[in-house]
Amino acid sequence: LDEVLVLNKDYKTRYPFPHMVHDGLFPPHILAAVDREIPDNPNAVNGCVTNSSVCFSSNKSEYRKNGFNDDSKIGPELTRIPDIVPDPHYFGAGIHQTLPGGFLQIHADFNRYPRYNWFRRVNVFIFLNPNWDDNYGGHLELWDREVKDCAAMIRPSMGRLIVFSSTDFSYHGHPEPLQAPATRSRRSLALYYYSMSRPKEECVEQNCESDHSTLWQTPKCSSCLDPACRKFNHII
């Protein structure tokens, strides 16, 4: 984890909003086990192995231990949020699976956790897609506050860890319909982190007290690859 912190010491100043992409954090045997437990099969029931009693039961603790949790310094040291806490109930999080033809429009996320009235501060994604072909699509796109600059396209590669600060302006998504074969899907684990307060600069009209659901956006360009909007050199 020290390597993650060193390589991402400029996390807070990255464009278009604080984020990091890191490969190689999770042990290969854990990734292989999760690949088996969450099958890459659009016919799987709720993203789980058929007839399984508990989905993703034996490996989720390993993900937390090896990744980004309340017992690790990586959370507050990376994000500079001292009171950050994980959601113990996976509200809106957990296993995400997109089938061929599916997409997720560019958006900023809901801002409060209703059970505790916490402020949503950080999103963590762990991608679970071995041998992913760029032609399949499904790249995570990061857009600027005016939704006119596509600053990054991130391949959803196996074991890749994505962390970014969640504000009312952290616009992201994978808006192009997935072009994967019928036997493949885009799989990820989503983990969300919260705090008891947040800076007003992170909120629409500097009003952090009003709850809102997902803030859907229409970018200036119809594609992240449009030269008028593309602000990156290559797909990560």
C-alpha cells in the first residue's frame, strides 16, 4: 500500500477531479477465485454462481484487507479526508455487471447516505474483466466540471483499482453501448466511502445540506474520442 501512496501522491490535484488508477494490488489467486465466484456469464443469477447460497462470500474480506478500508491508512492519506468510513451495507454498491448493449450515462452520484445522513466522498471500483478487448468498450470516462473535456478513458482490466473523489461535479460513466460478445459482460466491485461533513466547494451552489439523487449529464460531444472533447493521449 505504501507504493500506491507514493505513486499517487498528486491524487488531489489530478484533472478533471482527484483520482487514481492502480494495477497489481490484488494477489492473482484472489482474482482467480473471484472470477470463478462471479462468473462472466450474462445468464448468472444476480451476478452469482448458480445455486450459490451466498454470493462472493469467501473473498470479500480479502478485497477489503488488500484494498481500501477503515483499517488502512490509504484512505485518509490518499484522499486527505480524515474521517472517511466505509459503508457497511453496500448501499448501491457491491457487484456491478453490465451486459452487451448496456451503458451508464455520464453522471455525478447521489450525495448522501440516507440511513446515517453521511456525505458520499469516495468511490472505489475494482474491475474483474480478464483479457478485455478495447473493441468491447465499457471504458470508464472522466469528464470535467463543464462536461466539455473528456480527460480520461480507463480500460476495465482485470484487477484494476480505481479510486476517485465523489462530488457534485465528478462526472463519470461508460456511456457507449457495450460491444462485448454475448458470452461476456463488464464486471466490477463498487465500494463507497463517506464522512460526516464535506467542503462546500464540492456541492452545487455550495449547498451541501440538500439531498439529491444521481445528477445525469449530457456532454458537449457525443463521444469521448471526438477531437473537440478528447483531452488525453491514450486509453489507460
